[in-house]
Amino acid sequence: MTEYINMVETALIDEHPLKLILKGWVEEGVGVVAVVYATTDSNKARNRFEELTSAANEDNYYMVYSVPFDTDLTQIGHYPSIAISKEDFE
């Protein structure tokens, strides 16, 4: 859990201007990942992330990413994504 919190905090303070919050969940046997919030304001991202995670049920996964503009996100080290494992489908 500490690593997860560190990853979120790193994204919130990172120099890249765009902050994305992604939500992942399993729906009718399908893994779904969606961008649910985008901002260039780190404080707004932090507040919205806290709201989402405090109200979320344990079947939802959230992550914050800090991304540069005008960049092919598949070319950066860990582009915005959420891992959904086989166990999540059971």
C-alpha cells in the first residue's frame, strides 16, 4: 500500500502539466479502464482523488498519472493504465 501511495504522490508533484485520474473496474466479465478526471492543477487532482477513493467501493481501482502534453504516452516508461488481474474477474 505504501508503494501505491508513493506512486500517487509522485504523480501529483511531478513536473508534467497534465494530471489524469484513471478508474479501473470489472463489469460483466470485462475489465474497463477510464479517464475520470483531467486537470493541470495538482491541488484539484489531489482533492478529487481523495474524494473518489474515500467514496469508492473496493471493486474500483484508482490511479493518478502526470503526463506531458503532445507525447505518445505509449513511449513513456509507464503510460497511464491500470492492471486488472485474472483474480479480479472471479
